[in-house]
Amino acid sequence: MTEISPADVAVPVVLRVNGTDHRVSAEPRRTLADTLREECGLTGTHLGCEHGVCGACTVLLDGEPVRSCLLFAVQAQGAEIRTVEGLAGDDGTLHPLQEAFWRHHGLQCGFCTPGFLMLSTGVLETRPDIGDDELREALSSNLCRCTGYQTIVEAVRSVRDAAGA
Amino acid sequence: MSWVGRSIRRVEDPTLLRGVGMFVGDIGGAAAVRFVRSPVASGLIGAVRGPAYTIEDLDADGVGNIEAVLHRPDYVRLAQPLLARERVRYVGEPVAVVVGDTAAEAEDLAEQVELDIEPGPAAVGIDGALAPGAPLVHPDESDSNVMVAGEMATPGLAEALDRAHAVVDLETVSGRQAALPLEARGSHAVTERFGGRTTLHASIQAPHMVRTVICDLLGMPEADLRVVAPDVGGAFGQKLPLAREDAIVVWLSRRLGRPVAWIEDRSENLMASWHSREQRYRLRGGFDAGAHLEALQADVVANVGAWPCYPITWGVEPLMALAELPGPYTPEHYGVRSRGVASHTCPMSPYRGVSRPAITLALERLMDIAAARLGIDPVEIRRRNLQSEFPHTSPTGLRHDEGTYREAMEMAVRHVDLGAFRSRQQTARAAGGSQPGIGICTFSERTGYGTPAFAARAMGVTPGYENVELSMDPSGYVTARIGASPHGQGLETALSQIVADEVGTDPGRVRVVASDTDRTPYGWGSFASRAMVLAGGATYLAAQQLATQLGSVAAEVLEAAADDIFLADGRATVAGTSVGVEIAELARIAHHHTQRLPDGAAPGLSAQAGYDPAGTFSNACHVAEVEVDPDTGGVSVRRFVVVEDAGRLINPMIADGQIRGGVAQGIANALLEEVVYDEDGNILTTSLMDYLPPTVAEIPDIEIMHLETLSDATVTGAKGLGEGGTIGAPAAVLNAVNDALAHLGVELNEMPATPERVREAVRTATGTPAG
């Protein structure tokens, strides 16, 4: 019997990421996170635990924050995927959340930052008037080891308040 | 206008915010390395079958052993192989290594490797390792598991305890914690096809030290290895010691002639990276009638795991406890025995605060228990005991420079309004249900360790100094090449502020180059709250030299005396006049028109400085307010106040960030995080479902106030504060939990104070208030 290696069962997948189609070949077992990082070259999506707890790999899938380490690339076909690389404007202007994280010192080592940015982008886009308590609850989805969270919360709140003003 | 003291935004941030930083796992283009790790805590290795490299391959290539040395008679010296040889000593110890084209293939290959291991008995936990007849971790080198044992006593200790008005005995326990950087460890090595030079990118804190030890192990000149720490996703001490895996990655890239990378997964990180803090303190405090701590006796044991860490060794936790235990207090008599005991568990490395969270827990519980016993307030007993005359020399000979131990506490207590809290507490006690509690913690944080401090440890290598090279290029921009290796602390920004003030430019014209052995002077890296003091001091000294050079060029150009030249806002100006010249123009002249320089002046603009102070002490007071549900054992932290004195603050925003992050880790230490082994040495906490770092739901906003006692022990007046949050928070929280339940007679001296432990303490409480 011929042995079948995992690579032999790779399937073609089209991923639409930040408005651009990426045609890649991915084994069915390949996660969306690995595919984004290694096939699409988008290494801003980080892997902190690979079991769905830390949220460093959070991306938006049709506007919803998801753990890209818990999804297979083949599941994301046909969806609009957004990653941290797509947040800034085409001219390089930082997204208001990126500006706010900078101004409020919402990052130190920066490893969790892409996940928090995508989580908070998803939260504010779907619930622009989210209350303080609900916002804290939403942000408790992700882990940060450096900041103690306070400045992350302040950053996101400031963007919410500015948009509502 | 001074740049130092301003909360300017960090220069590090835009890259990280855009997701275009470069962490080790982002480099790519390499074969994947996977380690095959021991599934048992203790055992003899038989055959290893499968497509793997083992210690025999390393031996065949003449790869050496790691020797983490302390020159002490009570220290057991070992030679540690890079892969397990003959026996395994903890679950997760690397036994073999495989290389696959992809990470998935490497995992598949690792699963094909069969390890024949004859399991043996395991020594687990402090009591398990110390028990008579305990299985020995290193039976060939030692007939006990005690690997280092320090002891000292001042004369008259026993008599002082005998004549004490009150003697308080206390046992405190700190659970085993993991530093848990969000980016696990990893390394990536490429060896040039011609010339054979290797470049290692690794997620580490001390690239120069790592280059030295890897070259020693592999028998290669340091000039042939470039070590780079790219963006590092948190470290907290866990990335300070040599990772054996990193040395193997270099060996594989040279042996195979292809790029290889090892990206640690979270399970490996929790199981087999480094752990910390498993310690037990038995204290006896002798207080006089005025509640002054006259005599302190301590027996300390740290479970240091299966192997020492290089270069710090497994003496770091027990010996720090020995040296620093009196903390901010002033016992005249002090005696201590402090042991590091090996066990069949993951090795220990320093983690933010090292022993001081546990030291502080022990001392601060002692103070609260003594206060209750003597019928005085926790604030009052500290008022009577904290250092107030400086410099203060501790019983172990440490010189404490000026601090504000009492002032910080008074400020914190005023801020929380203790009186109002106590009346709320009375109401809650009458009502039953969840109970509020308040806890105070005062502590010192020894920082800025230079060579003298490390030399006292008698390590095989003595870390210490930092070097900085500064140059101004012809465009007028300054490049600072530093030996320290920042990884999220904002050091680049802070150093640029120091340079800007001295050289009269703005921080946007300063570039800091770090973490690359090809581009920076030899230095020790970022750890032990030292970078601001050490690298900051060296930067300050080098910038002063650069300013002097600029001044002499300006004096020549402006036909003025060098002493009359002021550098500010990008210009060199003659004092009292508007006559001046752009600094950028001086930079052009210094490089391109050297005929205009004063006679004998060297061309260009560059300076080098080293800095190597003895060390300094920051101090702080933390106050925690908690709410404890006696029925569920659940604890939530409602309020947290910090009054910190870290000397001059270079960038207050960055300083506050360090404090907040540290406090969060300290709260986690107090309530949540614990590495757990079963009695056979199987680790039970290998995922983030079992090991519980806090989320935003568990961490309140931290209210921070500062005092600024400019240190005379450092050239910048800065003292360093990277670890303080982690040091003080556990004791503040434990004191608060005890305060909340004091009316039930609860005494809980073990952390983390998990719901299970709180319930146990409530169940076994005496029912009468402590004291």
C-alpha cells in the first residue's frame, strides 16, 4: 500500500484577507492561523497557546472575532478575513484603535497586541455603544501578560467615546 | 525643557501595532525542530528508536556540558548534558530531537520516536525531596537532594529571641509559578554555506551571554556566532538562562547545513521551560514590648527542580532569600538557613521578583500576625519597624540607600482612607455574606545589580556592568548601541530621552540599537530591574562625553569658550547670546570638515561608557482591598493602591506600565496561578485551561502614586522598578484575605489562595479572631 503523506491531501483554498484573495494549498488539518502566517505571509497574527485560550491569534471572520488557531483554513474559505495588517489605512494612517493603544501605553512587548486590536475592532464595530462592564467582559476573552490590562481598557474606551461624541 | 520626566509615546510601538514586528516565529524559511521529551519524572533511559538525534550524537561531535557554577563549599556542582544522558529527571526533559520540513512533519516524526525508559521513584515537592530516603535526583554527585545550603547568624540571636517580649512563629508557602511570557521560547539558526558563520535568532534576554555559553559548548569562536534577540514577546526571567534547546538549534544548523527553527508550544512552555517560586519559610520573630522586631530567625527551602539554570544557578532563590530576608525592617539579630533542594520537577529560573514575593509574603504576614498578637494596628507596627535612617546596613551587609519606607506607607494609607474602610467592614460583618478585607504590604526592591552585587554570589561567571556606544552621524542623528536587551520595557524610548537632554536634541533623533551581538558592545542584558539603572547610567555618561565633543566643535565654530556653549533644542548656543549653530551642522563639520576641528581632536563624534554601580533599593507600599466569599472561597480584588519610590522617573508612563503589569502578575501569584504535580511527578497544569493567568476580569485598575527620592547610588538618580509590582502584590492580597476573615479566626499563609485553600482555612478556623 502506498503511504499517503499529509502533504498529498492538501487542497486548494482561496482566502480573502484584508480585501485580497490568497490562493494557497492547505492540508485539511492546517489551521487558519498557520495558513495566514506561513502561506499568506501575514505574521502579525500571533500564536500564544494554540488551544484557544489566549486570543493572540484573534482575527475577524465576517466581522466576528474568532480564534484563528481553532479554525481550519478550509473553514474560512468564502469569508471576509481581517487581520492586524489590514487595520491601518492604505496611506499608512494608523487605525484609531492603534493610535489609542499607542497613546494609552496599551502594549509593552506587543505580542498580544494584534489579537487585542482585532478583538476590540470587532467589538466596537458591532456594539459601538457598548457599556463599560460589557466591554471589560468582552476584553476578558484575551490574555496580556505585560500591561495588567488597565491601559488596554482605557484605549478601547477612548475610541468608543470619541466615536460616540 | 527636559525630556527626562515626560511621558512621551514609545518609539517601539508603531511596528508592533501594525503587526509587522519580527518575533522568532515570524522569520520562517527553516526546517522545524521538535524535542522528544520524557513522559516520566524519573527513570533510566534504555533504547531510543526512531529518526532522532540523541546525546550520543552530541557526544560524538564533542559538544560539552553546561556547568552552572557557584564557588561555594555547600554547592553541588554538576555537568548538565544538552539532552538527557542515562536518566531522565523531570517530565518534559528533552531526550531526543527530530527535524522535519514543517512543524507538522516534525511533530509526526517525534511521535514515531520510541523511548524505552524504566521509570523510577520520584522526589516531588519540598517535603518529598527532603524526606529521609527520598529518591535522589543526582545520586552520582550527591547523597542528598540539598544542592545548596547557606547559613548565617548574627551573635546573640538565641539570647535575643529568649528575652523577646513576644515571639511569633509562622510558616508561609509560595506555590510554584510559571513566568508565562505570551510568546513561548524559540530559536532560529542559519549557518552560512561558505565561511560557516552562524546566526542565531532567539527569544532571549541576554544575547551576549548566550553567545558565550553556546560557543563554549560547541567549541567555536564567539566571532563565528551572531546572536540576535528580535522582538521578544515577554520574558520576565524565563528567557534569561541558557535554553538547552537553543544550543541544540545552533548545533543542528551547523551539522545539517540548513536553517532550523524551534518554536516552543504552550504545553512545552508550561511543562519544560522554567518554573519558579516554590518556597517554604519558617520564621520566628522576636518583638520587644514596643513591637519592634528585634530578632528574626528563618528556615527557608526552595524546591529548585532537577537542574540548575545557567549562569544564575539554582542558588538564586535560596541565596537571595538568605541575603534579603530582613527586607525593609531593622532586626538587630538575624539568623537564617536557606536551602535549595532538587526534585524530579522542572528546573527553576529567576522570575520577576525572584524570591522577593515569597520573602515579602513571609515578612508581611509576620508583621500582621504580630500586630494582632500585640494589639496594635498593622500600620502602627510597620511605622515602628520600617527603616528610617539612611544609609541603612542590613544584618547581611546590604547597604540600603535613602528611601521613603514610612512616607510611602502613610501616603498609601491616607489615600485609601482606612477609617472609612473599617466602618464599611463592620457593617459587612454584621450583615454576613461576602467580607471585605484590606491588606498592607511594605517592601524594598533591590535593583541595579552591578558586578559587586553579583560577585558576592560567587558565580562561575559574574554579570554586572553595561556598556553603551554613542555616535552622532553626519545628519545629526544619534545612534546608541547598548549591551542591554530590552523586550517590551520601553528602554529604547527612555534612553532616547536621556540622550536628548544631554546632547540637546530631541528623542526622535535618537536610534537605539540593541539585542544583536554583531552591532552592540558586550553587555549582560535586561533582567533584575537593572536596565534603566545600568544601561541608563552608561548612556548618560556616554551622552555627556558626546556633549563635550559637540561643545568643543561649537566653540571652535562660534569662536567662544567651550564652557559657554549650551546644547538645547537642536542648537549649540553661546550663553547669554543668540549666537549659535545647528547641532546637525556641527555633525557635518565633525565628519566632513575635520580641518576645522580643534588641534588634536579626533574626527567624528562618538563616545563609549560603561557603568557598574553597586546597586540601589527602590521601595513601595501596596494596599489591596479584597472581597472574600467565605462560602465559596472566592476572592476578588476590589481596589489596589501603589505608592512607589523608584528615584528619578525617566518616563512616568512607562514606569506606571511596569508597575501595573507587575501587580497583575503578583495578584495572579496570590490567587490564581499554580503549577501542580501529582505525587509521581506528573505535571497536571500543561494548558491554559489548568494554569490560570488572570484576565482583565481579575485585575482592578491600579491607583499609582510616586515619591521620587533621587538615589545617590546611581548617576541618573533612577532606581529601577521592573519587579516591584510582582514583589508586593502577593503579600498585600494575602494580608487582605486574612483581614477579611479575621473575625472567623482564619489564618491563611499559603499562596495562591485558591477557593479550595480559602474554604479549607474557613473550615479549620478557630472561630475566634486571630491574635
